[in-house]
Amino acid sequence: MLRRKPTKIEVKLEDKLELEDSRKPAPPPTASTATSSSSLLHLLDRSHPIPTSKDASAHRQLTTILSPFLSRTLHQENLFFDTPTNTLSSQLSVLRLRFLNNDTRCIVSLKSRPILVDGVSRVEEDEEDLDPCAARACVDDPANLAMIESRILMRVKEEFGVGEEMGFVCLGGFENKREVFDWKNLKLELDETKYEFGTCYEIECESEDPDGVKKLLEEFLKENGVAYSYSKMTKFAVFRSGKLP
């Protein structure tokens, strides 16, 4: 049984499939997955109504305000995998390898059925640690994913029928610098996500009460004059779109 992940606050954009799915009622979690909820807020340059690279000014402003509460900084490399025929994405699922701080740790995750409405994200999510060296070998040769020892990759095989015969391909990915702040008994995660085509800035918070945390964050940002908007796409969707939201 998956441990239940707390809710997050996050603002991002969503691709067509996710947008269509967000209009449907959320299916109940299966026995092997838990629903992770989050609140997501996209930081904006005050002079621009849509996200631009100038949103870095809002990011710097918020980093300065929160600096007394900084607990750690994580450098993440996120890489995504699917089959040549998009077996996972066609079923609204994403398989990701996340390498942390120069391969000191690697986490494999399977996310399914994302819903993102008014800055609150809900997704079925399963995570597991992998040996970083073995995981890096899968990046070099995605066929190794079908052979690596992993509960999650066994799920992918059993639930989606993806094995050695079908094979995997690496879709690429992006880097993310995440600063974690302990603030008002919450863990705020301030993201600077670098795509090949530009950079986005978001604040995200995990909580059992996403709507309450969203309200608290909105009040905090307004009091400090930090402009923001609700995210409409996940980071993965932005990556796949090939352009900033």
C-alpha cells in the first residue's frame, strides 16, 4: 500500500489530455496508489499578465522574504520514459526518474490521472528509491528499465503491459532547482524549472488541506506584493508542449 502523500500547492499549465481529464470526476485511488493533492502557484512579473522569463524578479523577491526559513536546496534532474507508441501517456500516466544532487539519490515515480483546477493539483502517485547507478544505466539504455528490480516498474509491466518486448524510450526532461522552506508548520517548495526553451517559477506546498493552504499562501503573496497566477499545466505538460505557458 502506498503511503499517502500530503497535498501540495502549485500553479502550472496542463496539456490537452490533462485538461480534458480535469473536467471529469476523479476516480478513486486503486489499492496500490494514493492520491497526492497539491496547491500550485506560478510566480509572475508584476508588469506581465502571462508568465515570462521576467518572472525571475518575483522569484528573487520571494526567495529573499523566505530566506530565514530555508531548510535545504535540491538540484533535480527529471527524465521521462514511455513506449514508442506512447502507451503510458495515452492512459494519462507518466513514468519519471528523478536524480537528486549529482546522482546522490534517484527516485522513480509513476503518476496517473492528473487533475489541476484553480491551483489545486490531484494525482495518483507512487514513488520508490532506485540505485542511482542502475537508474543512470537506464537513461543510457532505456531497455534496462524492463529488467531492473523495482516494484513500480513491475506495476508498469503488469498494469500497462510494458515489458522487454515493447521496450521504453527516453522522452528527455528538464532540470529543477528546489528550495525548501519551513514556514508556519508547512514545507514550501520554491521551484526554478529550466527547460530548453525557457525557465518557469512556481511555489508549491504539500498539505492535507490544499484549499486552506492555498488561501494562506495567496494572502501571504498579496501582503508582500508578489504577483502570481494559478498553474494550468504540469511541468511535464509544459515540457511536452515545447514552450513556456
